[in-house]
Amino acid sequence: MNVKKYKFTGEKNFDIRSFDTSDKGDFSGKEDALEVIEKNLELMEEYQDKLYAEGKNGILIIFQAMDAAGKDGAVKHIFSGLNPQGVDVYNFKQPSTEELMHDYLWRAHKVVPQKGKIAIFNRSYYEDVLIAKVHKLYQVQSLPDRCKYEDIIERRYRQIADFEEYLWENGITVIKFFLHISGEEQKKRFMDRIEDKSKNWKFSKGDILERGYWEEYQEAYEKAINATATENCPWYVIPSDKKWFARTLISEVLVKILKEIDPQYPELSREAEKELQECKKMLMEE
């Protein structure tokens, strides 16, 4: 797959309204994609094992999206085969009292992945330039007067970009996915959650209230992506009206990046190799 089509590094502008959320690439249908994703999941499992053993690189994967775009499903289906020892998933919901008493990046920075591990952020610090922007939450945050800038969101774009560059320069690869769906598809999925009793728990009245800010969120996402997309920490905008295509594309991006990282199993020193052979001999002589 041509993942470059969906990659934004700051060189080209992301226009959210002209982006085709129903895109399915070169696939004729779901069955063709399933073969690709199964192969990718096998490769991911192999690369993750090496990543964990090597212990040099960490990977931070960020999922951002409107409600019902498929973040939870993507995490469930794409990462289920990986060794749970090497993967941590964090959901960033409304900040706690403790989190509000720190800077907005604090709750994310403290769970940045260790070297050798993968951390998945289901929503992230980007909420502070998305929902915080749409609802102007920064106006009621406990901040000194010197920090209440008129351009506070623009400053946060810069802070986030600097933070991600800092992570990159310290061995953490940041992979950012925006799962982009149409308003029509979101409505369809909301109706499904209402009509299917097994999915009722996924829906709340707040989802409808937030849907009322659809255009404001579209503008917020577009600006956030264009302001924070860089060569080292790009955004991948994933057409998500078709869940099967979104998951396949995400797996393609992850395999491509893991190949570029190219983790390897550690090589033993001569002393360690000698010790290993001695242990083998002891076991054989039992």
C-alpha cells in the first residue's frame, strides 16, 4: 500500500474537507484486505519480540478521532496478538484533580514507553488543543495570569511539537493516527449503538451534544495536524468509514516503521556465549 498518500509531515497541507473518508485504496473489498492484515500482524509480532529484547527503542502510538471512529476496535484487533509484557494502553479521559494540578503534558509524559516497549494512547495530550479549544476549557483552568495568553492554543501546538521532537531525540518513535470519519458514518454508528442492546453501554447523551460541535472539531483537527506534523513525528490520516480498510492501513504503517527501526536480538559477548555453553553442558550431564 502507498502509505505516503496518508502521511503528513508538514510539507503538504492537510485539508480535512477534501479528504475522502470512504477511501479503500486499491482493495476491491474486505476479503482482499484480510490477507494483508493477517500477514502484517504476524510481522508485527516478530518485530515486537525483537524490539523488546533489544531494549533500545520505544514506540508511542497515538490514536485521535471523533466519537465512534473506531479507536477501541483498532487497538483490540491490531495489537491483540502482541506480547502484553511489551505493550501498555492508556486511555486519556477527563483529567483528574491531581492531573489538573500539573501541566497538561504531565499525565502523558509519566507514561511514555520504556525502551523496548510500545505505549498506545487512546486519545492523548492532543485533547488540550481539541476539546480544550472547542469548549475554551483553558479559560477555566488554574493558571497564573502570565500564562493566560490570547494565543494559548497556538503556543500549545509549539509545545507539543517540541515535546515530540524531544521524545524522538531520546529514542522514542512517535506515530500519530487520526481516524477520520464522515458525519454520515458517525450517525450510522451512533444509531447502531442505540438499537443494539449489546452496544448501548458505548453510547451517552454527551456523544450527541459533542456531535453538535462537528464543524468546530473538524477545524480543530485540521489546525492541530498541520501545526504539529513533522518529518520525525508525522501524522497519518486514516480514512475510517470502512473499518476493515482503516485497520489494514494502520497495520501497514506500523510494519513499515518497525522495518525502518529494524530491531535485532542482542548478540552475546564471548564470555556470555562461553557461559551459555557451560550451562548447556551441565544440563546434558544431569
